[in-house]
Amino acid sequence: MNTESNRNYRYLDLVMALFITVLIVSNIASSAKIVDWGIAIGNFPLAFDAGTILFPISYIFGDVLTEVYGFRRSRRVIWMGFGCLALTALVLWLVRLMPGEATWQQQTGQAAYDAILGGLTSGGIVIASLVAYLAGEFMNSVVLAKLKVATRGKWLWLRTITSTLVGEGVDSFIFIAIACLTGVFPWSLFWVLSVTNYIFKTVIEVVMTPLTYQVVNRLKKAEQEDYFDTHTKFKIVGE
């Protein structure tokens, strides 16, 4: 039998790939567009960046990773996501610096590239995305892991929703705050984006709870794993 450190899992790589894909695509969407469906609470418009539609799913994957495989394996995936997101920003920044071909300049143009993808290559949005991602995902993972031990593995819904309330709150506030500080978003949109993003992401987590239950239960059965972080030291790096 494999030991804890070298045991192989059938689906861990798949969950990791889906997690990182959702993370990168949602950040590109966030840079590309702010959505407004014309819905408001009083004078408070519920506008949000487009990545909000997809980004909460990365927290669901984060819940699945920690619940099934434990904090340390989840930490490894979080850091891999961080590296891939940083690489994405670097590549798009290098592409932004390259000279455009004449026909492309006429049909599309550098201004269009800068307007859509430029946000993900600017210092502000990159710093906001990376810092908020790390803080939010680690808070989500730590809260879920500790609650699992405290509840003795009962009430999965309580763990997933509570960890998301904490993680998404940290993520949304840090992301919007840094983006506003660096001029990516105007300060006039701070509360609109922060509150709307937080509400929207939390609602998605609640709505997706039945699916999260199914995925977690099937993975636990397939992997023969239900990890409890009883003696885990919750460090961002190291053992």
C-alpha cells in the first residue's frame, strides 16, 4: 500500500487541471468585461466583472480538494494555480509588447488588445488577482479543513458554505481594493463590485452545494480517501 506521501490518486490531476483552467479563464473574463443586467437594489446597481460568473467554481474545486485529499495536497494545487496564473499574465504582457502585423492592426488593432486583455497584463490587475487568489483560497482551505475535524466529518454543507463565506469575502475585498488602488477600477465602483461579487459568488456556492455533495462522495469512494487534517500544520509553504 502506498504511504500518505507517495500515494497515487486516479482523479487528483483531473481536479487540479479543471481548477487551474477555471482560475485562468475567470481572470481573463474579469479583465475583459464588467456586466450590468440592469438589476439594482434601490440605488445600488448589481454590476460585476464577468469573471464572477465562473470564478466561484474554483472555490468549489478547492472545497473538493481539501475535503477529499486534505490541506497539504490542496496547498500544492493552489500554488500550481498561482504559478500558471502568473505565467498567463507574463505571456499576455509579452504579446502586448510585440509589434502587430499591418492587417491585424487595421482589423483589430493594439487598442482593442489593450482594452480587452491589457488589464490582465497591467501591474494592478496582476497583483490584485494573485494576492487575492492566494489569500482567499488558503483561507477557504484552512477553514474547511478545521471545520471538518471539528464536526467529525458531518455537515459538509456547513463546511463548504462557511469556508466560502470567509474565502470569497477575503478574495473579493482584496481584489477590488488593490485594483482600485492601482487605478484598474475607479473607487466609485469599489462597494458596487465588492458587495455584488461577494453576494453572487456566495449564492453560486449555495446553489451548487448538491452537486458538490455528489462530486465529493463519488471521489471519496473512487479514491478510497476521506482525509482529516487532524495533525496538520496549516502553513502556506513547507510541510
